Amino acid sequence: MNTISIEDHNALVQAAYQARGYLAEEARDAAEMCAAATWHGNNTHNALKALHLDDLFGSKAGGCTPGAEIEVIQNRFSAAETWNAHKKLGQSVAIQAFNRAIELADRHGVGIVSVDNCFHYLWGGGYVIDAAKRGYIAYTNCTSSLAEVVPFGGKSPTLGTNPHSWGLPTQDAIGFPLCVDWATSTCAMGRVQQLKREGKQLPPMAAVDHEGNPTQDPNEVAALLPFGAHKGYGLSLINELIGAFIGGSLPSHRGRALPDQNEKNSTSFFFQIIHPEAISAGNFAMGRNQTKNLKAVIENILGPGNENAILPGQLEAQAANRSKQAGGLIFSDAELSELNNLASQLGMQPLNTGSLLSQ
Amino acid sequence: MNTISIEDHNALVQAAYQARGYLAEEARDAAEMCAAATWHGNNTHNALKALHLDDLFGSKAGGCTPGAEIEVIQNRFSAAETWNAHKKLGQSVAIQAFNRAIELADRHGVGIVSVDNCFHYLWGGGYVIDAAKRGYIAYTNCTSSLAEVVPFGGKSPTLGTNPHSWGLPTQDAIGFPLCVDWATSTCAMGRVQQLKREGKQLPPMAAVDHEGNPTQDPNEVAALLPFGAHKGYGLSLINELIGAFIGGSLPSHRGRALPDQNEKNSTSFFFQIIHPEAISAGNFAMGRNQTKNLKAVIENILGPGNENAILPGQLEAQAANRSKQAGGLIFSDAELSELNNLASQLGMQPLNTGSLLSQ
């Protein structure tokens, strides 16, 4: 493994985004969210993935418009804003949307920002962890770029992997914010590719073949299944319908070339912040305050017999501690090699991995 | 099957609640929500279950206080209220909380009501379907009365079956409101009892034995497992933590006799309403309005290959149509017999099943 300073990483990623036409502040937002993913041990949504998404669906494919300006749509509601992102870079939109939702929640107790005409925001967990660290209960869902998931009882993929991400400000109680963050498919298509390379089988009820029949053979996989049967299906539908209320169009068109220029192929984002004081009734048992009550409840859940259970967000927090100890972002040799290829293409020096704390 | 008029059903259920000391309006709320469950084909959360819950945990066990008054806790936030329900009947609290959340959402776009010291509200689906029919996006979660579910990776039950319920106002688009409504356990303890009676096995990874090992034998079941492994576990934790922010105490104490009178054993409720106009960016493809866009998205999801997929809320809507055609609430012979036993205990005439439309 190799450790790279956040500064060096961000300089490289910013340069890569600016070379694609993005504004300096967009490139900065993109680099910061890539760094946040790697800092928290997420190697499926790092800088390499972000740039790959931009190739597949983004500035190179017309799905994302560098320099686009967010338009705030006027409405009569004081705690709920709607925006037209005009396909601005997803990371910039998500950062601004959560900042605005926090302002609304500071005043109203709850604030929501719904965004139309979006492009991929990379990793929902990064934003909700950040908002939770700032003391807020955060939630986001979005529609995914491609329809890869089959509705429960169906055979044809017409749903995105549609993720949900919740962040809860538990750091004063247990040392880190809880983060519940996952796609509504049993696994990702990237995982299917990985199992194919490794010659391994999928878990049961994770995917279907071209006939719509369940398969565990990664070579036969045509589409994914929702996790938890009808329950995960319901959670995936929520993103599609919230997206449809906002302005998103047909799932089968998303991320694809359009048959008609009056159609849309963009994703939709939903962001919500709740101020923890706005849901406190103030009447905690045993003289506890809200933080001590959270701590007591979590300790009760992880009590005798449950020592091996972990909390969602715990692995991310452990990875963040490893990054902190290493003094920077940790990449594998293969990842470092790809990043240095990128540096070379941009006319930059190879990344420095020598001046950091040892692991 | 037998059909009973809503009026006769409600008169009986109201009398039963009033005989337990509940106020007339509490008894009316209870009867209406029992009727709503049966109307929508839900025979696990009907009047018989509601009265059974009141026996086990409610007015007969000190968990619910007839005639209790809701206290609104003052806070500085305009779109978020917190209440102390003082163990008032859950159905009355939930009806009032959603009414208040709707008023808040009409003004602010989103409104939340968080409630401490609660007693079971029976069936979350009933409230969100009602709010959706009134045109709102509704959501509720609560902590369950008993800790019956084992955290993912653990062996001991320290989580409730903690349900989530979402209602979406899709009736103008597709004829009925979508309702995503389920517990975060793979199945309910009542289902385990039913399988035991029938001599059948549980599905895999639904329950554990006294050693904390997974079992499919209903006779060996000591506790339930979350649905969807770590994903359902995360969803269950959200209810516990929202409950802990509100004022709920240790899950292992809920619904049980308390070791200390400074402890709490009550549940917590969270209610949220979003006004659909507050999340519309107004920029729908192909000249559609919001309703037509919802319809187009849902038709796309259920397109070719997915004719056999059903939407969450569809079964409830079909049951409601059957109730409407029958002209009342449909009960099995066994259920009718239990209801008539109740009538007899209350000195009331047996229920009239003769004057309604034929099925």
C-alpha cells in the first residue's frame, strides 16, 4: 500500500477535472469528495471511478456540463427548495445542496433540497458523514445513471441501483458518526465483473440472466435483483418516484442516448437535513442528555451476545483512523500506477509517496 | 367470509375501548384505524390485534394511559414539533401528528412531528395511505414494543421489529397511492407461531435459536433476524437512533416491567409530510405535468417483461376495492366469532352480516 498526501492527490484530481473543462471550484469539489471516499476506505468510489464515470456518462458523453449554473426554482415553501442543476457536476451540487439544507434546518428544524437535471454525485456516504460530523441528521437518495435492476416479480431491468444514505451525528456518543449507506440492489454490477474475473459465484437472488431467471453465474448475468425481495424493491421505487415528483423521466432512458430531444436522461437528487434539537422532547430517562441517551441506547444494542456486531459507519471510521495514522490517502500499487498514468497524461510529476508517516 | 358494516364494526370497537376507560374520541380513533386495516385487507393488524396489544402492553399493563393529554414541547423551529404523548393511545397520537405535519408541510413544504412516550399505533400503513390520499408524501417510523431482533453479526435480540412506512400520492396517476410498509425483520414473530402450528419451516436467515445460530425450525426460534443482512439492520438501527434522539430509552426495556422508575419503557414515533409541490422543479419532459410524469415513470418500470411485477400498495388497493364492492369490512368466520364474543362480553347484540351487498 502507498500513502499520498491529500494535497498531492487533490492537485492531481483537480488538474484532471480542469483539463476536462470544469471550473476550478468544481474541480476542487470533485477532488475533495474523491479524497473523502479514499480517506474512509471506499475504493469503489475513488478518483479513478469518478473520472471513469465522467468518461462514460459525464462531460465526455454530454451528461454533465462543466461550468453549468444551478438555478433555484421559486416556490412558496420556506423549508423546501427545488433546484435545476442544469447537469452541473454532481459533487458541487451535492455539497451546495447539503449546505443549503443545513441553513434551512437551522431555522425550521428540517430542510430539504430537491434537484432536477443532475449528474452522478459519486458517493452519498461522503456527504452524510460530513453533515453528521457537523452535528446534523442527514439523508440523501438519488436515481442512478443506468436502469440495471429488475422489479420484484419482473424480468426486465427498469430500476436504477438507487442508493439511500443516512448519516447520524453519534460521534460525541460513540466516537464516530453512524452512516447507513447502500444501493438497493443486492450487489453492484462492478461486483459481478469482479466475481467473473475471479471465477466465483454470486450469492443467491442477486441477479437474473437474459431470460429473467435467477442466476449465480456471473457470466450469465443480464441484470441485478433488489436486496431483500419486495422490501428492497420498495426502497428502490421510492427513489424513482421521488425523482419523478422532482422532474426525472423514464428510468430506461437515464444515462443513455435519447430518442427525442424533449426527453430527459438525467438523474434526480433529494437531500434532507434534520436538526437533532428539533426532534428532542427533552425528557430522557435516568437524567441523561441527548448525547448520553444515544450512547446508552447504542451500548444496549451492542450488549452481551452482540460483541461481534458492528455499527454501520464503523468500518469507514476505522479506515479514516488508518488514513490519519498514515498521514494521507492509502492506495494500492495498482491504483497508484493508474494515478501516475493520469499524472503523466497531464504532464505532472509522479505522486510523492515518500514524505509521509510510515504505516 | 362475512361482511360487517363499518358503522357496526366501529360501534363495537368503540364500546370495547370505552369499556377499558378510553375517551370517546380515543375509542373512535382506535376503531377507525382498525377499520382501515381490515378495509385494506390487513388481517394481522385488525381490531382483534389492537385489543390484544392493549391487553399485553397497553391500558391493562400500564403502557398506555386512557385520556392522557398530548403536551407540545416548545422549541425554536418552525417546521418541526416535538410532543410528549404521555402514553396516550397510539392511534389518536398518530392521527393528530399527521394532521399537524400536514399543516406544517402546507406552509413550509416539509413538516415533522417527533413524539416521546408513545404507545403502539397499530399499522403505519393506514396513516400514510390516508395522508397520500389527501395528496401528501408521508413517512413514519417507530420503535416497536419489544426487542425481538438480533443485530447483524450478533446473537442477542436488542432491536425492535422497527417498521418504516411510506405513502406516495400516486392515485391520480395510477388509481391508488403507493404504500411501502414493512417491519425490518425478515418476518414477524406471529408468522413464526403460524408456521409452528402448520408444521412448516421458516425461510433461511429469518431467525436464530437460543444459541444465536440461524434456524429454520419454528420450534427452535428464540429471536428474529433483520431482512437483507446489514441493510435491514441499518434500517432498524435508524428507528432506534431517531427514537434515542427523541427521548426513547434502552430497547431491552421497552414493553417490559422496569427495574427503576426513572427508566422508560415507552416507544417513540417519527412522522414526516412533504408537499409534492415543494419538491417539483416544474421541468418535466415531453410537456408532462407532475401527475403525468409519475404515470409515465411507473408505466416504464412495469413495462415489457415486468407485467407480473406488482407495486407496493397494490394489494391493499385491491382489498379496498373488494371491501367497497362488499359494502363493508370482510372478516373470516373465526374473526367474526371472536368479534361476537367481544360483543357478548360488552352486552351487545351479535354483529349483523345480512344487510350488506353480496360478495
